[in-house]
Amino acid sequence: MKFLIIAALGVAVAGAVALKKAKHDSSSAASIPAEGAADGSREISANPGRPIKLPKLMDLGADKCIPCKAMAPILENLKKEYAGRFDVEFIDVWKNPDAGKQYGVEMIPTQIFYDASGKELFRHQGFFGKEDILGKWKELGVDISGVQAAAGIVREAPVAADTRPRESVCFMCDGDVAAKTKTVVKGQSEQRNLCGPHCYFIYFSSIVGGDPKTEEAKVSVTDWASGNLVAATGATYLYGLDGKGRPTIKAFADKEAATKEQQTSPGNLLAWDGLRSKELATRCAFCDRAVYPEDACGVKFGTTHGHGCCTHCSMGVAARLKQDIEVEAKDGLTGEIIRVKTLNGMIASLEPATAVAWFGQKKGPDGKWVSAGCFKQGFFVNEANLQKWLDARPTMTGRQITIAQALADKMKLTPEQIAKACKLGECK
């Protein structure tokens, strides 16, 4: 009996020891980060100095501050697009104030870049756009190229040569010059052919310090009735609207002929001064060129609404005014609406997120690539639409860029460069 009692006590003690060890093991397992990475690489509250498997972008902010809210979709996009290349994590320091102290946050949002060993490489305070984040990784020497989108469409040589006679190509918009609307500007050494009076006013507003009286004395328009060139300042103009609300302009040497045409083509009869007033009434908020609202991008800055004569100029309004803007542009192929909002000179939101930009370029006399001008630029809801648009324009050259890059290019311009933007001989 004594031996049985001693044996029973031994089993009880052994069981208690085993139970205690099991509880200790269970407690130790609970201290491992939730995703199972023993080194803390996926734990939001991990010590930034501890090793991690991937480079990490840590964003410390709050879900209610304005720039933080603007960062949210960017972080979500980066998390999905660059999964496996670098981690993206967010900490709400208003809900978790200890984290703010731990990471030494002085203002929100703050972004901290870590290399794969957990070493802090760089930190930024305030809103930080997607392209700027990706550019910073590159600047820091961290290779994330494996998940970046393909370079996109690049066309350095025309698919087909432009075989049109040069006199039949508009100097400004590169469109066809119709016989009945041909407008001519005669210089001392050359003649510039334009497709119509509207392109003349774009041309005039592209001249640095142009004097209206001096320049308009060089202009001739085609008489709609006879097909002959007449002085622009002495003609009468029938100013109407097409089905899309875009102005139509017919020039007449004789006012009676204009009145007769008015009976079948409704519109107002204007002298040159009246036509000039209407044509120069709406200007690009970036480059100051004349534009029709029907052709332009809508730009909102503060409580003011304006226009950008092309998609890239609309981005330039943020640079010229040093303000956040909202842009509403049309897909160059389908007319679908693309909306862009900026914050501190960077893209805050883009709808749809798949939208891309085309940067029309040509080689200058020195062999360097320069802008092909406002008429060769565009935004598209996706790359497929851009490709279809280019298929119909085999002579076009340039390259696909992101809309964020289109904005960044403009934000880099100096005030002196902005003053010369889109001006004849100055557009780079």
C-alpha cells in the first residue's frame, strides 16, 4: 500500500510538471507575431531596427487627417501592385499614440523607408505621391523594378511617313488645311498656312509679346464665296456653332454674301475686332493660349474654374498657380471622363486608376527629343485606348508616361520656363 501511494504521488507530480510546461509553451507561442514571422517582419509594431525580409514603407498617420486620407488609396495600390517586392504598412497614431512615440513621429503623415535588414533609409513628412515614392526607392538604391509596369508604348519613329504636301498641313494643329477655310500668315521669309481663323488666334497667343495690330496685318483668310485670299481685318465673319457647340467660322470679302449665307447657315455676323474678342475670350490657365472650352480640360483651383488647352497644360496649372487643382479631362479616343486631383504638387487621386498619358515628342534640330506641342498630347482611360488612338495616327512619335509623371514634369519648371511654356520657339 505504501508503494502504491508513493507511485500515485509521483504520477501526480509528473502530471503537474507536464501541465505547467504545456502552459508555458502555449504562452510562448502566443507571443509570436500573428502572421507567424518570428523575426517580426510582418508585425506593424515591430522595432524598425529588427531584421525584415523585404524593404518596407511604413506610413504613420490617422484615418481622419486630410493628407492621410489622400495617402490611403496610394498605399493600398502600392500594397497590391508591389506585393512581394516591398511591404506597405500603416499605423494610425491617433488610435495608437505609443507607436508615434516609438517611431519618433513629429507630424502626420510620416513615411519611413526601411531596407530589407530593417535599417531606416529615409523619412518624409506630409503627403507623398505614388511616383515620388517609387522614385525615392530608386534614389535609395532599392531595386523594385521587378514589379513595375512595362515601359509602355514608345514610338521613336513614325509607323508611316506623312506624305501630305506641307502647304496642306496646318502649322499649328497639324490638321488638313481645307481650301475654303485656309488662313495664311506671311512673314519676312516664310508663309505659314493654318487650317482656319481659330488656329490663327492660337498662333497669335503663342507669340511672346505679340502686338495684335502688327501680327494681324500679316494675316489673310479665304473668302468662302470665291476661294480667294483677302485681308483678314477687312473681312466679315459668319460665326456659328456646330452640333457639339463648337464655333464655326466662315470668312467673306463681301458683307452681302455673308448675309446671304446666314439665311441657310445660322450665326452672327462679326467684324474682325468682334471675332478677335470672342476667340481670345477663353485662355489656357497654364500657357495662356486661346482655346475653345469644348476642346479643353476643365481645371478647378480653389473656387475658380478654368481650362487647360491640353491634358499636359492642365497639369501645369498646379505649377503656375502653386495650388492644388482638380482636372476633368476626356479620353482622347472615346471621350470618357478622367478625373485627377493633386495635393502638394503630387497626384492625390486618379479616376480611373488605369488612366495613362501620352507625351507626344519629336526630335529637334540638335537631335534631342522635345515636346511635339499641345495638339500631340492626351490622356486615356487605359493603355488599350491609347494604342487604338495611335493606330489611327501612324505619323505620331512620343512615349507613354504616367499621369503622375506628366504632373511631375510640370512641377519641375521654373517661373521663367512657365512664362515661355507653349510659346513659338520656346516649347521644350
